[in-house]
Amino acid sequence: MPKRGCPFADAAPLQLKVRVGQRELSRGVCAERYSQEVFDPSGVASIACSSCVRAVDGKAICSQCERALCGRCVRTCWGCGAVACTLCGLVDCSDTYEKVLCTSCAMFET
């Protein structure tokens, strides 16, 4: 029995891999918001936050992994006061209030 032919023939689109870079993202659905968050007014890419990938608005750096942070992702350790990112900061919900602990202080809490 012969193989059945494709019912869509030439109407079916090719399924190729497409490279999506910053240029394509800045022209996409959320182009205006993406451009404002990631690019400076000069058009040069700025440093991105390691946690949320927004443009860094200050000089905050995680004390554990030394990655750049934006103002929204800065967490202060309850034990020592060090700055920690969302990846290095551990949120302790055992008390009435949430406490953020850096990895150094979290080792002593257990």
C-alpha cells in the first residue's frame, strides 16, 4: 500500500527554528515596555538584574553571588543586614513575619 500524501500540500508553513534576539523582542507584542526596561534612551543595552532581567537602576550587588540587582529585587538579610538577591536569599516563614536570611546566616539558623 503506498504512502498517503500530505493533505495540506504547499499550504503548510515550514517549521523552522527561529532565532529570537533582543532586536526581535524589542519589535514584538510588548515592544514598548521591553524597550523601556532594558534599553537606555541612548539605545545601548544596560546591565540587567540577575533576578528579574530588568534594567539595573542603582548600584546594588548581591553580597553572596556578586550579581547586579534592581531596586525591586534587593532583599536585606535579617541577621547581618547584607544585601541578597532572590536566588541567594532564603525566606523564613516560621515566625509571624517573614524573615530574609542570606546563605551564611541561614546555616546558623538550622
